[in-house]
Amino acid sequence: MRAHYPTYTDLLSEISDSLAHSRVALTHSDLAGDNLMLTREGRLALTDWGSARISAALVDAASLSLYMHWSLDERSRFCDLYLGGPSEAHKQALHSLDQLARLHRYRSCVQPLLWLREGAAGLDDVGRAFFQTQLDAL
């Protein structure tokens, strides 16, 4: 964990600079597939708003892109839809989306390490597999 800390602090600085003038919104801040539900009417509903906060509008898209394993093309298509087509803002949004996804990956790797250090029983096979995919992506 300590070996990766300089990378993490550099990433925080980059994100802070790139998002300094971005739009802010009420964000779910924990958006993943298990927080997306369909109502009986077939409408999408977001659940578990316990981590909601005001933050950069792309935070939820970055989280979802990570959990859904969006390719670069899928992230680019999202930015096209979000911003109404290719533009300089599109390039900046795509860059910010990638930075936020990296930050989320880092956080998802560090959290299990903290659990282990604090004496938790450890991760199950699914947790270890997810942890390894996130480390590999860093």
C-alpha cells in the first residue's frame, strides 16, 4: 500500500486540477451494478443512496464504467451522449472519466488491505478475485 501512495497522491492532484471547473451534481457516489434495479414497470431505479454527495458530475459514470468494464469506445460513446457529440469538452470529460476510474480502482484496492490490516477475517474468493483484477488494472 505504501509503495503505491505516491501514485495515488499524484492522481489526486491531477484529478483536482482537471475537475476544478467541471459541473457538480448530486451523485450516488457508490454506483455499481448491484445498486441498479428495475421496477415492476420496467423503469431503472437507483438504490442505496447512503454515500450520496455533491461532487463532480462524472463520478457516477466513472464508477459504473469500472464495474461494467466499459471499453475506451464505450466510455467515448457515453461522453458523446452526455455532452451531445464530439468536442474539446468531450476529450476533457473522457480524460476525467479515466482518471476518476483509476482513483476508484485504487480505493477499491486499498480498502481490502485496510480490512485485512485491521484484523478482519479476510476476503472470500470473490473478494480476492476482484481485488486482483483491480490491482492488475492499476
